[in-house]
Amino acid sequence: MFGIWCEGGLGANFRHVSNIKYGNREYSFDLLTSFAGQVGGGVMIKDLFSIGLHYYGLGATEAKGEYTHTYYDDSYTQSFSFPRKYTQNCLVLRLGYHF
């Protein structure tokens, strides 16, 4: 009639920042990877409904890529990286119906 469950996981997070083209400037980004983890738990009611809370820690990465500036037929390309790493985390409340 009533049950409690929990889960966890470890893995890799693969992120890709979309390339941006703005006028005669173009930014292309490298694929980013980082170590990721997940923990969650919840309750199951009558084997039919579930309520869970999950935390996803997707790691810290530094965005890197190339910047290209085109002026008429001349093109200038330079590699770049952002000055600091950024993290991506989220907390999810999940409601489920099992059939």
C-alpha cells in the first residue's frame, strides 16, 4: 500500500553550446564534458502513484571554442575560453502514475 524508495547514479555529462552567428561574427563551441551525479528518493502509493524528489549535479565546465570575424573577404579566427567555470545543477519534483 505504501513504499519508500531511493536511487543514485554517477556518470558523465556531455553538453554542447549552440553555435552563434551574429552579423559578420561567428562563435563555435567545443563539446563540454564533466563528471555528473544524481540522487533521488520518494514514496510509492498503492503501486499506482509516486512522488519523488531528485537532485542532479551536472558538474563544472569551462566553455571553450573559436571566434571568427569576417570583414569582406578577410577572415580572422581566434580560440577563446570563458574566464571561469560554471556549474549546472537542478532539483526536480517528479509525480508519476504507473500502469
